[in-house]
Amino acid sequence: MKVLVLGAGVTGLAAAYLLARDGHAVTVLERRGGVALESSHANGGQLSYSYVAPLAGPGVIGKLPGWLLDRDSPVRFRPRLDPAQWAWGARFLAACNAGTADRTTRRLLLLSFLSRDLTRAVIGDEAIECSFRHAGKLVVYSDTLGFEAARRLVDYQRRLGSEQEPLSREGCLMTEPSLAGIAHRLCGGILTRGEDAAECRLFCAGLERAMRGGNLGVTFAFGTEVRQILAVGGRVVGVLTDAGVEEADAVVLAMGAGSTRLLAPLGIRPPLYPLKGYSLTLPIASDEAAPRISVTDFARKVVYARLGRDLRVAGMADLVGYDTRFDLARLDLLVRQAREAFPEAADWRTLRPWAGLRPATPTALPILGPVPGLPNLHLNIGHGALGFTLAMGSARVVADLLAGRAPPIPMDGFAA
């Protein structure tokens, strides 16, 4: 079967890889000049298989006034004359309850555990050099209410196969001594030893090399803009690009936040909206002062991951539309927070800043599989901040559904 994969970020490349392994003739179309040049380029670097609880939780509504009024809030909302933004926001608020959050967590854990096994396997099988580390992850808390809520979530997730360990402030410092600079504001943390870290951009480059070599024979069309998905008689027949028409037996859409532009003319409007995030990539100046375990500062929504000789710092969730420009105030905030946490860790003269749009659904569940009424158009979108974490698992689901096989996990909540 000839399959077009639209998008050369981590979700599109993972799908292309497994589809090619299934024997399909795969072509990847990408408007940029190479792989991983947008949302996958410099993400947080954490592979958070157990830490998948959605942003839309039962305690979020009470935090929203403070978040919206505080200029240094980790979440920012800039109202726009955009019905999609307001519709997304309304569905997000509707999802902020314990029942929805628990169901979402249960479903995401199934997908993330599947993805964990596949990601580790492909890194080993294809000898991908991507600064992969079985690093573990420590989420630290600055308020007792947040920490107690996290402890309750640990108990819930333990029943679902996740192994996590609550730590006191002293336990956090013993586990990661480099946290000494913010010890005064820590009240505890959650340690997950089974988490990984890797450089997503290098993982994507490794997948590209694997697909070009061996017997996979995947074709890459970089610098090719997809302008329209062509559907006739209830089936997709190909796509219109700036270079002409590409015919196909099936199409997999994995263009992140840009996917809505192609779906709207087909009358398909998934609940997808971008959450803008920022990152810094800093050369490590002191091995002892930089964290060895991946760290998440829960209150500030900032993550830290050691990637080779670099420290990746990432954060923010800005609901500001499709604007990819740098907001210098947000970058300055990220620098200040990182320097407070790990002041001697990095060379602060070399920031290598990045901004990207995370394609998020209100519940945090990605949208996977065939579109009703267009059975050979498959979606692989809406992974939010978990794109790298969920990429291989989502690819397995999409590849199985496209081949007519039963998916490896229940599709409740994921289906288009």
C-alpha cells in the first residue's frame, strides 16, 4: 500500500518507521528542509512514561485566576477573536474534574507504557545515538497541598502499573544534591526511577537514517508544502502540494498544530489548539552542579534534563494562538528560574533558545486512527507536551489500525 505521512516531527517519523516495517511504500512530506525542525526540535527531553496526568485536573480551576493575573505564571492566556480558542478553553474547563482526569491518566498510561517498550527497542535495534539515558525523574513540590495531591495520584497510578515513590525534602536532596539551591522552598517530591531522557532531534535523525537504509526505502520530500487533502467518494486519493499532486492509498496526518488547516476544508474540526512552550539548551559548566536525574519543578511547570553535555530547560504553556515568535519576557523568566534552581550548572552566556507549538487537546488525549467517513485518512495528532513520550506507542496504534489489525490498547478516548 502507498502511504503518505504528512509531517516529519517525531510523531510522523515514528509512524512512517512502523508503516515501512509493515511493508508499505511510505513517503514523508514535510514543508521544512529536514526532520524535527518545529515542535520536536528542542523539547524538554524527558520521556515521562508514568508522569502523564493531564493539565486539566480537579485543582486547576482554582489556580486559573492567579495564573491569568500573574505576569510570571507558567500558564498564560491571551484572548483572541478566534472561536477555536474559546471552544478549546471551554472544553478544557469541562475536563477539569477528578473523573475525567482519572480516566485520562488510565488511558495515557496504557499508551505510554506501550511507547516506552517500543522506544527503547528502536533505539537499540537501530543503534540511534540520541543522548539516551535511563535517568529517572523527580518531580518536586513547593506547597503541601500540591504534594499531597501528588501522593494520592501515586496511590492511584500504582494500581495501574506505575511505580513511584514519595520523598521528603531530605529525600529529594539525597536523591539529587544539586537541588540545594531551592531546598528552602521544597516540601517533597515524587521519584519515578523508570523514566528516560533523550534528545528528540537526534532520535528523529536516527529514524530518518534507519528509514533511508536497509530494506525500508522510505522516500522523503522536504521543502514540500501540503496545500490540500484530496478526497473523492468517501476516500482520500492523495494530497495537493506546491509541487503537484501526490496520489496515495492512505494518508497519515501528523502535522501537529498545523493539522487543523488541512482538516477544516473536509469539515473535520478536532479539538486541537497550540500551547506555546519555550526551552533553553545550555552547556553544562559544572558536572556536580547540574542535575543527573531529570527534574520537574511542579509549581513553575519547568523541566530539566541532562542531554549529553547539555542541560535542557523547558517550560511555559501559553494559549496565544499560532504565534511562534520569541516573547523575550517569557525567555527571561525561564532563564531566571533556571539560574535560581541550578546557579552553577551551566554557561549562562550560551542559551540556544527555542519556542514551539505543542498541539494539545483539552483532555490531553491524542487523536489516533481513521476519520469517520474517510477510512483511509488516519490522524496522529494532539500529543501536547508528551509528543516524544507517546510517539512510538501512537505509531503502533495507527499502523495496526491502517493494516486492519486490532489495536494494542483500547481506543476509548483516542478515536477520531
